[in-house]
Amino acid sequence: MPDELSTALRFQHDPHYAGEHYAYANLVYLAVRLLRANGVGAGPEQEIPDELFDRLGLSREKANESVKKVLEAEVLLRELASQFSK
């Protein structure tokens, strides 16, 4: 398994991880927390630390906007798929 992938899996629950390949682990953490905040997935909703956004060079607003676009696209894809199954 590539080091980047094993690091992402190992540290996916640690928003403060800043070691080698930190971006992979931080992005997985961020994606899971953003999805959870939008009702996707199981587990508690947790605040995403500002330092995580800073470390990744992202703004909270852009991240929230991006996840909303993904979720909207998912709804549209489901609607499209349902038309083919009729």
C-alpha cells in the first residue's frame, strides 16, 4: 500500500496531524466531517478546527460550498438514474 494511503487511513481521525503526507489524512478528515455536518454518514458531528483549513490552504466557506455542490450533483444523478430504470 502506498505510504500516502496508509498515512491517510492511519490519521484520518486526527485533525491535528501535521506529519509526512499530512494533506491526505487531513483531507479525509475534512471530507468525512463536512459530509457528517450535512447529514451523510454515521457518528457525531464535530467542529472542524480552523487550523486544519489553514494547513490545507482552504477557507471554511469554500469547503462548505464544495460539499454542497457534490451533494446537489448526487441528487441530480439519482434522479437521472431513476429515469433509466422506468
